[in-house]
Amino acid sequence: MEEKFKGIVISSKDYKDKDKIATIFSLEKGLINVVLKSVKSFKAKLKIAKEPFCFGEFLVVNKNGNNLLIDCNIIDTFHNLSQDIDKYIEASAIFSIIKDINAYGRQDVALFLETLTAFKCLAYESPPKSFVLIKFLIKIFETMGYKLNLHNCAICGDNFFGKKFFCLDTGEICCIACKPLNCIEISPKIHTILRIISNTEYSNLSTLKFDINDTLNLLELNYKLRFNREILNLNKFN
């Protein structure tokens, strides 16, 4: 039976002599593996479908338990992501996040659309280094129910006044009156940057200019606490 879905190629690996297996993050089915027959040839019709960042409409047929690609309508290749090392690393970090939080066969429309928006910004806008990744992390925390409280204390709910603390047990931000034992203080600068990027559309990230290394490190720590994983190649941003 044939099946059609939209998706973005995350990675591909060799399979047999001439074939590839591509991992695709799809709108309809979450992560899915697809076999691409004879795509190592220079003249192969579907060779573009094995490339990371390829966004298209894929037509597959299930044969002997494998999804075989029989056609692909390319929507975008996000070519610029492969031409700029910083953009490539940032996009790869986003891919690593998707692999961590999305299961095979599980649809996640919000995550897919967020990924697509982030890639369009990376490929066609000029955001400062790592700003898209920070925005993406803030948004996925929100869509998964881990929204960062940037206006009031996560415990008492009061508006922030004075010092703010990041709880290492819950990944939440709280005030000095509610701060638990296992926490670290975050600077006003980090808190301000988080609020600004959270409230800025992807298309406007290129208008922002400030040092975000400490902010990125905090989000990486939050991610590690939430999912017990580190973001791929994150150290290359610093």
C-alpha cells in the first residue's frame, strides 16, 4: 500500500551496496525510516532525497516490512544550511533535539512546524549565531509543557523583583523567597535575553545583538535536566 507524507530528512546511512536508509521527521508520522534504492549513483533520480535538510512530499510503499521510497516532490533543500558551518552545526543541534524528544510513528505537528520555521530562518535570514537554537529551545519547552516562567515566580506566582534563581531539580525560575536548596542564581542579563528572544519572532531575530553564551549554557543545562541528554555539538557554539 502506498503512503504519502511531508517531511524533512534528518540523516541517511549506507544500506547494502547502492542503497541508503534515510531518517525523516514527518508531519504525519513523526520519525520514520525510509529505504532509498540505488541512490548512490550520480544519475539516480531520487538522490537528492538522501541529503540532510531535504524537505519534500515523500511517496513510499511498504514491502517486506520496509518503507521503500518511490517518489519525492522536493519543496525545499535549505541549501544554505550546508554551505555555512555555523548554520550547519545549529541545524544539526536541532536535529539531535528532535531525535531525543520525538518517537518513531508519533505525530507532533507543533514540533514539526517549529522545526520548519527555525530552518527557514536559519537558511534565509541572518540571525546571530545560536539565536535560532535558543528560540527553538524556548518554544519546544513551551509546547511540551515546560514553559519557562519569565514574568513571575514558578512557585509563588508573584512578579519578579530582585534576584532570580534557576532550580536544578525542576528547571524552573523562582524568586529569592521561594528559591530551593539546589539552585543557581541567574543574572538580570540572562533573564532579559530570555524574555526578549521569547517575545521576538524568528523573522526578527536578525535585529538582536547581544552576547548569549551564558543564556545558551543555561538552556543546555535545562535541557539536560529535562531529558537526561546533552544537545549534540553544543560546545561548538561557544
